[in-house]
Amino acid sequence: MNVRKITGDIQEIEKGIQEQNKVCEKIMDIADETKKACGDLLVDVGIFCLEQHNKVKGIVEESAGDIRIEQEDRGSLEARLKDMIRKYDFFEIAYITDADGVQVTSNIVSERLKSSSIGAGYDIDWSEREWFFYVRDRVETYISGIYRSKATDDFCITVSVPLFNNKDGFSGVLAVDVNFEDLLTV
């Protein structure tokens, strides 16, 4: 009789756990839907420009000023990007393309993101991405709207600026991803 009672109690506990798991799954579904809805609202706000956008734009433009991709090898370009990422801790990822939109560096990643697998990027063709072709076609800085980063799942913006050769001809793009929350602290 004691064994039956214990077995019955265990079965009741198991039912309770199963019911709690179902409730937890529903709560997680609601949380995921809420997260997506909040993200959609933020993105739907569209492009808006804060004072910090212009600060970051100026920093990226200044950082690009003396980069000459035709005169530097991949290692020295990546070293420059690493120095830039260390100096400006609100930068998440930095990378450089050539004039055709092909990435000539790896993604240089902030120390905060080192555990992720986003260090690749070399030799990817970005020529169809707005952050590249806007800069190429207009030879001026591009600031994206807010979007959710595939690398971090956080909201960010991309700032991309033209790079020039010694004859002031367009030679590529320096692009930097900035976490949106960090942008607010610039």
C-alpha cells in the first residue's frame, strides 16, 4: 500500500510538471512574440538621426581618412581595424571592401563578441548591399536604419564610408556596425 501511494504521488507530481512545462512553453512563445513585436516597432520607426549618429559618422570618416587599400596588405588593414575597434568600444564589427564590393579583410570583432563565430567575412561579395552600393554610387557616407544584427541578435546600425586611392579615386568601403544601445552612449 505504501508503494502504491508513493507511485500515485510520483505520477501526480509528473502530471504537475508536465502542466508547468506547457505553461512555460506558452510564456516563452508570448515572450518571443513580444520581442519580435517590439523589434518590428523599432524598425518601423524608420530612419531617424540622433546626434550620436553624426558623432559616429565623423569618427568612422576620420578613421578611414588615410586608409589606402591598394598600398596595404590584408594583415596591416586588419591591424588598423583592430586598433579602431579597441579605441571605440561601441564598434561591434569593422570590415573593408574593395571598389567592387568584395571584402578584403576578415570581420574584425569587438572583444565583447569574441565568443561568437562572426570573424569570417573575407572575400564575400557585398556589391548588392545598400551600405556598399550607396557609398560606391554617391561617394558619400551611408548610415543604415536600425536592424537586428544576424551576428549578435541585437539592434544595430551600419556606418559605411568611401575609401580613396592616392589619386582621390574611389577604392573601397570601410563599414562599421554599431550596437544601437551603445550608440545612445556615444
